[in-house]
Amino acid sequence: PTHGWLAEVMGTPTPVSALLHAGILNGGTFLVVRLAQVMVLSPGALHALVLIGGFTALFASLVMVTQTSVKVALAYSSAAHMGFMLLLCGLGAFPVAIMHLIAHSCYKAHAFLSAGSAIELQRAAPDRAASVSPLRIAAAAVLSMGTFFAVALVCGATPWERPVSLGLGIFLMLGFIHLIVAGLDDAPSAPSLYVLGRTVLAAAVTAGSFFLVEFVGTRVLAAALPLAPPP
């Protein structure tokens, strides 16, 4: 419930709002991870992080898509990301939360710098919102799940060994559905197999990057952070 200041500072010049946006916002996840040894001693605190972080991610994502200001939309996007990272902390995936924090910083820096170009591209793009059929969404969902679980098996992320990773993959699959629908919708009559293949390949590379980030984060921070409690 303390997210209001973030949207309000978007009214300041972009360099100022970017500094406030990045510097203060990242403090929440960092402090929770810094106190991870204490957090794991309280299951109630972890459960609270899951509930509050999960709700924040959902709420901020929904508000983000209603914004007409690109800077305010970026602010709610960051709030959603921070909620997701607190959800990770509640699940005990502290190294993954830190790696996502670093990745989010790189992504959001790019998003701020390219915001003007994104507006121009959006104005020039045709509006296809009404052309997406439920059948294509269902097909995209099947392709999304198949791609993610295939990459998970290749990376050794089986449900009985890494249930938290696969649980977090649900969020990734939702993004894949949006990506693959765009590929299926490239041609209104018959989707191009070339475009669809490139889209599925992009989803597979993203899924592989997800598991790579998790693996690297766990290895690098293993000595500094406690093991994740049983889910």
C-alpha cells in the first residue's frame, strides 16, 4: 500500500524520477535478502511476503496496462517487478531475487531510454487487439507450456527436484503466450511457419535464460544466503 509515491515522482524530470525510481525502489528487495537469515526463521513472515508480493505484482500489472503516460506505466511495471521479487523471497529463492533485481535494473534502464521510440512505434503499429481469436490464444498456451517444460527438462528442472522454479515458470509462460499470440497473428489467414518458429525459439531462449540466471545466482550467492525452505 506504500506504492503511491512512485507514480507521483514520475511528474519530475526524467533524470530525477529515474534516480528515485531505481535507487529507493530496489531497497525493499535488497533489505529482505540482506536479512534472509532472519526471515527464514519466521514462516509467517515468508507467507506474508508471498501474499503481499504476489498481490502487488498482480495489482500493479493490471494498473500498468490502463496508464496513458508511458512514465507512469513504467513506474507500475517496476512496482509489479518488485512485488514479484518479494514473492521470490517469500518462496525462499533469495539468490534468484537478487539476480532478477540485477536483470530488472538493466531492463528498466533500457525501457526508460527507449520510451520515446516505443511511443512512436506504438503509434505506427496497426491495432490488432480485436483480431486475436480464442483458438489462437489456446494454441499459444499449448506452445508456451510445451516450450517451457521442454527447456526445463533439458536444464534438469524436474517438478520433484525444483518445484519452486517450475512454479515461477507460470509467470514466464504467461509472457510466452503474449509473445506467441503475436507470432500467430502475424498473418490473419495462415500463420507463417518461419515467424512462428522464430517466436517459439525466442521463447525457448528466454526460458533457458531464466534457468541460467537461477543457476548462476544460486552458485554465486550460495555461501552468503540460506537454503530455501521446503515449499
